Amino acid sequence: MERLIITPKTKIFDLLEAYPQLEDILISAAPPFKKLRNPVLRKTVAKITTLSQAATIGGLSVEELINKLRSEVGQQNVDAIGDESGIYFTTKPQWFDENIIAETLDIREMLNAGEQPVHEVMSAIKKLNENEILKVIAPFIPAPLIDKSLSMKYRHWLNKKADEEYWVFFVK
């Protein structure tokens, strides 16, 4: 069987299928990854989250995470990795106004139930009118959602409220 080459675009699920021994390495690299032990999250979030996004969630540099994983499985380190993911905006933007929040989605329950919230959130984002904001509450930085919204030209503001509570506001 051909072994998976670890890159920033590698999905966590694929990585752990190919190299189950890397689960402990991921968890030690960033404590938020301990959620990967939950089989439900493993089947949902891990299938769509890339290592680049995982590095963001864990507060690590992409190069650091990729090289740590690659060295564990005998792959050569890479000198520099172009991080293709967008920039996450964490400073309150001028467009933000609490009075124009059209809808709030708390995806924590969905994730705990093993559901994948991407489609529901994207559907809510697409329904926004000009000058309406969607608020999403998540237990970690929802990097796949933010990246998807950026590709659709939506703006966002990521606001960390607590260790396991992030608010993301999306606007057209």
C-alpha cells in the first residue's frame, strides 16, 4: 500500500487512517486535538479539516506541525510551506453591529451529536441580505467554515470568548 505524503492539505481523517500512531503526536502538539478521541468528531470534523486548518485551530505554525508529523513517519522535513488558507480576522471590524445579527447558530450541539454543520452554516450565510450578520458559536476555531466563506467572498470576524467558545460573525 502506498503511504500518504503529509502536506498542509492532508485531511486529519486520512492522516490518522494511514498513520494511527500520529494521534498522540497531534494531541500533544495541541490540546484542542484531544477531541479527536471522540469517534463522532473523528468521523465528521476530521474528514473535512486539513492539517493547515488544524494548525490554526491548535495555534501552531503549519511548518512546525507538518514537520513534526513527517519526521515521526520517516518523511523528509520541508523548509517552508506556503499556507494556502486565508487570514483570520480577530480585530473587531467597522462593519460589525450587534443590532444587525440576523441569525445565531450554535454548532456545538451539532458537533457533539456527530452532525456536520458546514451545510447548515453555508446555507444560513447564503441567505444573508446586505448589512445582515450571521453569528456562529463553535467549540474551536471553525477553520473549514471560515476558509469556505472566504472563498465565497464573505467577510468574517473571529472572536475568542473562552477556551472552548469562539464566535464567528459573517457578513456579505
